[in-house]
Amino acid sequence: MKFKVQVDVSLRSGIADPAGATIERALPALGYEGVSGVSVGKTIRFTIEASDQEEAEAHAEDLCASFLINPVIEDATVTVEAGNGDL
């Protein structure tokens, strides 16, 4: 069975986010006042084959821990749902 996986990666609290800070500083010059707390992350989407939802979630979590994120500075939120593989 195929499952759609989405991994949202963000920097851990206390880790400097220079891209987010640059965007936040630029927003007032572009006419966007009152915006704060800007952070930049990444989203990774893929399809995984597994026998059930639990196995798909376990494989996706393992993939994150071993390859997709740097666990020292990043956190990941993994969403898995049954699907035909179209992302």
C-alpha cells in the first residue's frame, strides 16, 4: 500500500535563523508592518510503500532521524496518510 508522507522541518528553539531574520527586517520596507517571529524551514514530500499506516510512520520517522534532518539543530513533524502516491 502506498502512503503520502510530508515532513515539515524547522530549526529548534534557540538556534539562529538568519534567513528568517533577513525576511523579518525587510518586511517593513515592503509595507508589511507588525510581522514578527519569522522563521524559515523546509518541507519534504515523498511516497512510501508499507503494509499499514503504523509501518509507514515508523519508516518515515527512521528516515528523518537517519538522513533527512540534523537532529542537533532541527525538529521534524511527520504526517503520513494513505494515498495513491500523488503528492
